Amino acid sequence: MPSPYNFRRGWESEHLAKFILSKFSFVAEPSTISDDLGSDFFCTLFKVEDGIYLLPQNSFAIQVKSKKDVDRDNNKIEITDKQSYLNGLEIPFFVGVVDRDNLKLSIYVGEYLCDYFSLLPNHGEVQKVFIELIEERSEPLKMFRVEGDKAYIEFPKVLEIEAGYEYASDPDKIKDLFSLCKLIQENIASKLSHEYIFKKSNNNFFYIYTGGTSVQHFRTNFKKRLAEVFFNLKWLHDTNSLPKEAIKSEFEIYKRLYCDLLDREGNLPDYLTKIFDELNRLMT
């Protein structure tokens, strides 16, 4: 059981973090009598419109730690018993480190959680998993590493923000927080769709993970994308956005693929065959 003094210091850290976070987000706090989920606050970023309206944007979860505790543990936080929670979390996850002496909050981003959990079956004999707080993204990109029975997931620093910060006078200070929340939310949506195609904030290409659950879904996902192609080609036709001959030329490429799939599998999903038949009639 924590001592009253340590409990008080933890309470101070959480309240300082909540005060700073509330400057640019709506802050919700889980009930203190509930089990420790791994998140101290759920926040929704907002933008200020016309100087008076607060427009909600992306949401994120954040766990708060004191700087002294993080320094004592060499910038590592064990999450072994939080893996199921973090794997199922459908919003971005951050760690906030509170420096009470200097009244500031450093925020570290869990950008690579999707990558780690998407490759979970490949992690072998991992027994313990840690968050590793780092000051900047590593180059070349590492994301996480496995050493023996321990795994370490990198959480790069996003920003450092003081208690005296005023959102209205310096909105650009937190622009990286907005863009990272958007990017991570897109990656989470990809993971939930079993597509495992993740974009990274420090480069312009995608990381694509195969095997595991991906191999069970990639054929279905491809057929959905092929149906999307046919729907778009039909839209181009119906709106006269392109000459019919240009649409037909492109359609013939995908038609050959469709016919090869049909020959191989014998039948295809209704959502694909119906739009193909409709477009095929329009192109004849």
C-alpha cells in the first residue's frame, strides 16, 4: 500500500497534468474507485473558432507519471499486465511525465503500439513488455526491440509544455499533437479492418505487416477494394467526369483481373459482382 506522502505526490502530479491538458483539450477522468485501466485521463483536443467556439477534434488516452519515478526507472514503464487493454484501445495512447519542480508536462506518443501488437505472434518468448520513453525518434526507425524475454516499445517525445502555456497565443505549439492523433487514429482503423497498413509520422511511406491475422483477411480486403474501383469508375461515368473511352480503357484492366478471380474461385461476393455487372453493361 502506498504511503500517504507518496499518494499525495501522485495526486499532485495528476492534477498538474490535468490542469495543463485542460488548456487545449476536454479532460475526462475514470472513476478512482475502478480498476487501474492504464489511463489516467481521456482527452479530446479542441480548436478555437472565431475566438469563442471550441470545436472537438481527435481524442486520446494518457497515463501520467512523475518525472522522479520515470528517472528512477530509467525512462521505462512496464505494461506487461496492460497489453490486452492497450491492444484493444481504439484511440491514441500517450504517456505524460510531470515535472512538479518546473511545473511542466512532457508528452510521449505511443505511435508504434499498432506495429508491436500487429506482430505480437512473432514476439516469441516475451514475458515482460515495457514502454521506453525517448527524447526523439530514432533513425533508422526502430519502433520496438526484443531482448531475450523482454520487449521495449519506443515512445518518442511529442512536446514539452509549461503550466503557464496559453493556447490562444501559441496554437502551433501543439500542432504535432493534433497531427499524431489523426495519424494514429487512421492506423488503428486500419488495424481494426485487418489491413495492417500503417503510416509513420517521420516519412512518406507505409509499413505493411503480413502473416498472422493479415493472411486471413487480405483476400476479402482486396475484393472490397476492387469493388471500390468499380463504384468509382461508375461515378466517373455517371457524372461525365471523364470520356467514356477513357473509363472503358481503365475498366478493361480491372475486368481482366475480375474474370481471373472468378475463374479461380467460381463465385465472388455480391457486393463485387453486382457493381461489376452494372458497370460492364455501361461499358458495352
